[in-house]
Amino acid sequence: MSYSFDEMSDEQLDIQDDLEMLREVLAYVLQAINQYQEHLLYLENEEAAAALERIVEQEKEHVAELLRLIQGLDPVQAEKIKKIL
């Protein structure tokens, strides 16, 4: 079901705002993972590379958490993700 912004309650508008922010954060985290992966290709120092690899793994956990939150707020998207997985 789709509503126009004029028909949405304050709670629905708050959820839409939260979803927008979560999706923006998700995009930034995914960009960070890509940048870290690229940097890993050029790092010579093993300690630095290992640290960056740990950070990438943490960021992947953040992606999973953000997706969980988005799914909780957007049942349509949750259903679509459920079909894919």
C-alpha cells in the first residue's frame, strides 16, 4: 500500500525519514567497504592490511545490521529481500 505524503500520519512520516537516513548510511558503509578493499590491494604493510581487513569485516556486520533495521521498518522491502535470500 502506498500513501502520498499528505495522507501519511506523523508516525509514518517519521518512519520514512528513518528509512531514508538508514538507506543513506547503508550506501556510505558499502562505499567505505569498496574503498577499504581497494586500499587493501596497495597496502604493503601486513599489520596495516590485517587491521583494514578487520575493519572491512566490521563494516560488513554494520551492513547486516542496517538491512535488519530497514527490513523492520519497511515490510515491502523485507518481503523482497526474503524472496532473494
